[in-house]
Amino acid sequence: MRKGEQTRTAIVSAALELAARDGLEGLTIGALAERMRMSKSGVFAHFGSREELQIAVLKAYEQRFVDEVLVPALKEKRGLPRLRAIFERWLDLTAIEAARGCIWISGATEYDDRPGPVREELVAMVRSWQGELLRAIRQTIEAGDLLADVDAEQLVFQLYGVILVVHHDGRLLNSPDAVSRARRSFERVIDSWRTAQPRRRHALADPTH
């Protein structure tokens, strides 16, 4: 790696830490320059704008997320073992980030109503991750570990909801049992699609029953 690339990588790494603590909006060239003991112009030379820096941070976070959550889980057998491994690693990372801050979750709050390239990048990354979850769920159905009529998109919604509650309760409420409750929620959700009879599920969904 060339010196310029090494410096850029070091800047992005430092920016990741600052963004986790202060949010993407709290990330400034000045704060980063102070952290890196560089001039503002020196930091700016590696990024054409603050927006470009924020996007670089998002991409670095996404790569780290994939490396820590998805890649190891792909070593597990297709089906429920892989889906469970994905959720467990995602949950472990979320528990850690509940203490230091999750760039994706905090970024969603900061940019949910703010159009522009940063929001577009964040939305694309979250949709890509949801796509990976959807793929894992469909493979679990194909493996026969879940019923054939499982609503895969609904299951993605439920699992994502569990993770968001873990971050909320762990970070805001300092709940000591958020992770254990999340594990129980995962098992209950999965069991509902493994053992519940289709007629019973449909009856529960129909308010006339």
C-alpha cells in the first residue's frame, strides 16, 4: 500500500471511531485533523468534501460489518445453522455497538428525512444487508428447516426489529438482559414458522376469527 493510501486508510479508521461516538453529522474535518495530528488541508487533500468523507466511513463500516458478521456465518451449513449464525454474530456486534454507537442505526436517525448522497449510500447498504438476510431465509426454506409458505420478507422485518430493540434497550435503557431477550425472541420467531400450522397462523391473522 502506498503512503497516500495508508494515510487515507488511517484517516477513515479514525473517522469510524469519531462517527460511532458523535454520529456522521458530528464528523468534521477539523475534529479529524486534530485526532490525526494533521492540518485540515492535509485531511481535506484525501477527501474532496465532508460528504465524501462520510460516505467513505459508511463504506468502511459496511466492509467491517460484512467481514465480522456475514463472512464467518457463510462457513455454516445452508439453512437454519447459517441463519442462526448470521443472527448471533449480528447480535454480538450490536451488543458491542450499543455501548459505543452504531453508525448504521444512528445514521438512519440522522438521515431518514435528509435527501442527498449520504442518505442514498446508507439506504443502499441497509437494503443490501436486508437482501442477504432474505437470501439466507430463502435458503433455510429450501433446506426444509422452515415451512414452505413462510413469508420471508416478514421474517426479515421481525429479525431486524429484534436487533433495533436490542440497540435501543441496551444503549438508552442500559438493559442488562437485552441480548438474552433477543436470543429468546429469535428462537420463538423461528419456532413459529417451524411448528405452527398454516390454518392456525391464518386464523390468528384474520380478525374475524
